[in-house]
Amino acid sequence: MEQEKDNFWLYIGGIIVAAIVGVFLLKSREMESVPVKAFEETRSQVERQIQNAKP
């Protein structure tokens, strides 16, 4: 009985770790689909708009 209980928490921990790793993998794949140059351009435009909005 005690061994089954230990395995339960081991499985729960494994599922949590797998979910976190999956999220990071999907996030990195999403960022690869965005060209770096376009990302930098958009960021610089946003920064310019923020600077222009400041009084």
C-alpha cells in the first residue's frame, strides 16, 4: 500500500514536469516562427510610440 502511494505522487510530479516542458517547447517553437528581424522592428516601433507618448 505504501509503495502505491509513493508511485501516485511520482506520477503526479512527472505529469506536472511534462506539462511545464511541453509549454516551454511550444513557446520556443512559436518564437522560431516569428522572424527575428520582424520581431526587432515591431519592438523598436513600440518603443518609439512609448517615447512619443511620454509628456
